[in-house]
Amino acid sequence: MKIQRTALMSGLFSLAASLALLSLAAPTSINADEEAATPASRVHQPTITTKEVRMVSPALERYTQGLVRGDLWKRTDLSTRDRSIVTLAALIARNQTVEMPYYLDLALDNGVRPREISEIITHLAFYSGWGNAMSAVAVAKDIFAQRNISADQLPPASPTLLPLNQAAETERAARVGQQFGAVAPGLVQYTTDVLFNDLWLRPDLAPRDRSLITVSALIAAGQVAQMPYHLNRAMDNGLTQAQAAEVITHLAFYVGWPNAMSALPVAKEVFEKRPR
């Protein structure tokens, strides 16, 4: 088990280090939209242009411009920074790389720092899988190169960790160990040693943001069974009920109405059971 834990920790450090190294790679080209960009400003260009969408689905182009970009992103219950984090989490969780360059670029302009994007990808390796995280690395390296984001703007592989809430972690570990220790002791041990005693304590994402990412990824993947714990944790970490509700509303457009509607009964129960 000690050898296995060492190997997994090495994999985590390698993923974080790969972002630093790949950020120095040469940029790839970006497709241009039909609208001209002013020389002094950065214009966000989706991989699929507005003209190309209109060629296939004029209605989709209308909804994209008028409803998603013209209305959804302007709603005030979530900041544009939070919306960028939620959207990136959903795209990475679903391995949807076509729109990822556009939303990575937008996230950086909305105040999400390069080190935070690096940590989002690392965090989601555990909650959405290593393959999805590596696909995101392959896209992010080009955006980082285009913006001259260097390794010194990324988090170290092994930072000084945030303090652990020992009482809460002891209670969580005991509960999970009692439930599943005899079923999958290796998974239970990794959950304690790597997720809650390492990953969640990395300092370059605030606990609220880690919770926001985790809840968004769970909804994106339709994994509502894990939502009660993580939504409660998110609200303990500072996410308000109005913001949590808006996360689900936002995600309806990026992961589909069925996934958003499936999350609503879980959120309703969490909201009703929390002390007022």
C-alpha cells in the first residue's frame, strides 16, 4: 500500500509539473471569426465560429448569442469569475475540448489566475479522471503559451499545505472507513491520504473554489449521489444558497437540462436540512 500511495502521489506531482513544462510549448493557431478584431484588444474566438454555427443551425447561433452570452452570463447571482470556473469544470469533466480554448481565454480575462486553472485541472484529475485532465492540459498549454504564461505563474508540485480541520477529517474518515473499509480498503486509504489530507489542502485554490469545481463536475457527470456531502461542504466553505442555485441554472446550458433537473431534488433537500 505504501508503494501504491507513493506512485499515486508521484502521478499527482507529475500532472502539476506537466502544466509548468507544457506552458512553454509553442502556441497553435486560432480560427478567426468573420468579425475583425481591433489590434489593441483580445477577442475571444470559439474554435467553431459564429458563421460556421449559423451555416448549420441558425437557431443555435441565435440562442448562443442572445441567450447564453447575452443573458445567462450577465445574471448577477454568480460573478463572471465563478461562471468561468463552473464552465471550465463542466467542460473538463465531460472532456469537451472544442470550446475549451474560448473558455480558458475568457476565464483568464475574468480574473481566474493561471495557477488556479492549473489547480482546477489537477483537482479534476481525481473527480473526473486522469484522461480528462490530460486532455485539458493539451488545450491549456497552447493558451498559456499564447499569453506568455510561464512556470513561475503556476503552483509548485509540492506546496506548503493549508491547515487541516482535524476534528472534521477524523469524523469523515471514520464514517467512510466504517462504511467501506472492508469493501475497498485501498480506495478508502487513498481518499484519506491523497484527497482530503493533500489535494483539498493545496493552497492555490480557495476551499470555496474547490467545492464549486467539485459540485459542478458532479452535476456535469450526473453523479448526484455524491452531491449532498459536497454541496454541504461548499456551503460550509462560503457558497450561498442563491449562488448554489445559480450554479445549477448555469450548468443547464452546459451539461443539459436533464443533469440540472436531476440535481435539483438533491439541492432542495440540502437547502431544507441546513440550519437557518
